[in-house]
Amino acid sequence: QLQLVESGGGLVQPGGSLRLSCTTSGDRLGGLSMGWFRQAPGTEREGISCISSDGTHTDYADSVKGRFTISRDDAENLIYLRMDNLKPEDTAVYYCGDVLERTSIPPECLITPVPGGSWGQGTRVTVSS
């Protein structure tokens, strides 16, 4: 299983921006479709974005579309989530994880975690004035 490590969270005012990063302590992320998920207190984990294994396809939940941008740098073994125009309702612990991919050409990711897949410890984002 992947040993995922998320970072970049923090406290930010509404309207502010953050960039989250995801990497692994050993395995390479290249060749995997990856996604970002979040979990607010008292709620279930929510899928918010994914990027295909070759980086050509991305998808977003309606709640973050137009504000968040996922990207990847396979040379540096990193997955990023740029978050702009943050809102208090974005407050949550954010996780990255490997996600399912359609066997299409080019490949398309799904914002659905791989069954039995890996999770890191998450990084906390708090949006508050």
C-alpha cells in the first residue's frame, strides 16, 4: 500500500488561498490516478477532485469547481491541490488517495477511492476570520 503524506494545510481567512501537497514515503505516484478528499467534523469523507494517471483528465465536485485546481508533478512525486477563494465550509481535514480510473484512451479518473486503498494522516484546513 502507498504510504501517503499530505501537507500544506493551515488557518486562512475567507477568500484566501492554500496549496496542499501529497507525496509518498517510498512508492512512486506516477501511473496512478490520484484524488483529494476531505472530511469535516461529524461528516463522511467527501471526494472533491481527481487527476488521471497521465495528467490529461481532471474532475471536481460541484462544491469546489472553479475554485480548486488539482495538478501533478511525477518527476517530483507530488500531487497538488490549489485552493482559491476559500470558504468557511471548506474547513476539513484533507486527504489524498489513489482513485479508480476508466480504461479509456486517454484515461479518465473517477473521484472514487480504490477499494482498500491507502490514506495518509491528512492535513487540516481551517477557513475562519
